[in-house]
Amino acid sequence: MEERTACKSVFRDGKREPTKEQVTETWIALIREMEQTKASLGGTK
């Protein structure tokens, strides 16, 4: 089983600020993960 952390940095590339593309890709990944979790739990809210 994959170990999960409560909070992690997703922009660890050495830059001070993430690019718009990085933020967008991170939001897409988060939304997909939430949708998959909801589907696996059988929820449709």
C-alpha cells in the first residue's frame, strides 16, 4: 500500500515560485485523485 503524507511540497524544483503550468497540473492531479477516491468509495455526491 502506498504511504501517504498529510502535507508535501509538489514544487521542489529549486524555483521560488511555481509556474502556472505546474499549478494547473497539480490541480488536475488532485481533482483526478479525489474523483477516483469518491468512485472507489461508491459515493456520488
